[in-house]
Amino acid sequence: MVAIGIADGATLVWVVPTLSRSFGMSTGDADTVMGIALVIGGLLGPVIGGFAADRCLNSGGAARAMLLLASLGALSGVLGLFALAPGAVFASICLTAFILVGSMMISVALTLVTVLLPNELRGFCVSVLSVGQILLSFGLAPSLVSITAAEIGGSASVGIALATVCGTASVISGAAFLFGREYLKRCPPQHETMAAGVSFQ
């Protein structure tokens, strides 16, 4: 979840300059594209993610939800390369899908936190995740793009740097959820008991 937060934070700060420099959009057009992407992703992502989380938990348990998250992480890694798209329209579509997938991942992951963790750890976990996302997504992520761009060619390389940060963070997130799935498969009795509702008693 923190890795996805890094990708989202980098996108929020750098997408408008990237659309302007890499695709020749005016600042107004780039702001409009970003606004539409945030509205679509912010509204549909949690709805679709919550529905998908329920279906996974009902049909295959937490391990299936983890597999969904790993798959979404891989998809997000591809969509995170929107700054390298061949045209402005394609880049805008990929950006919207990227934010949508990220919102879905956060929704599914928060559902798993609620289902898998016992009462005494649930609030602490959410607090740690919130602090980590705030510090890294808004404190570290924009600087990562700047540093990467400076290393590979300066301000003209912001698009490549943004794609690198977003793609890498998304893949790391997917790999972490895949690792979590393997852990759940090795320890099924405990987690199946929690998923059945014992942790809420």
C-alpha cells in the first residue's frame, strides 16, 4: 500500500508538468485531464475494488484477494508508464486507468487489513500505513522523480523519471502482495479462522 502511495504521490505532483513538456499540452488542458482522472479513479476505484474484494473473499478467501492485488500491481506497473505513451490521448487514458487501478488496490488492501488482523492490531496497522503513505507519497515520491530526472538528463527527462518511479513502485507493490499470498497459503488455518470472523469477537 505504501508503494502504491509513492506512485500516486509522484503522479499528483508531476503529471501536469509531464503532460505539458512531453505532449505539448497547455497547463489548462493538463489540469483538466488530471481532474477527470482523479474524479473517475476516486469514484469508481473504491466501488469496483470493494466489490472485487468481497467476491474474492467469498470465493477464495484472502489468498485470492492477494492474487488480485498482485495482478493489479502488475497492471499498474504497465499503466504507470503513461508518460512514455505515443500520444496525449493515449497518455490521458493510461493515466486515468492508472489512478483507477491504484484506488482499487487501496480499497482491496484495506479490506484485507480489516479481515485478517485482530482487533488489537487493526487500528495500529492503519495508523502506521497512514503515516507511511503521507511521509513517503508526499515527502519522498516527488523528490525521487526530481533526482531520477537529474541523473538521466535534467528537466527534459521528467516523463521518463515519472514513468520509472510509478512503474517501479507499482511492481514492488504487486510483488509484496504476491509474497503475502504465499505466506497465507503456508499458514491457512490461522487466517481462515480470522477471515471467518473470530477476530471480531
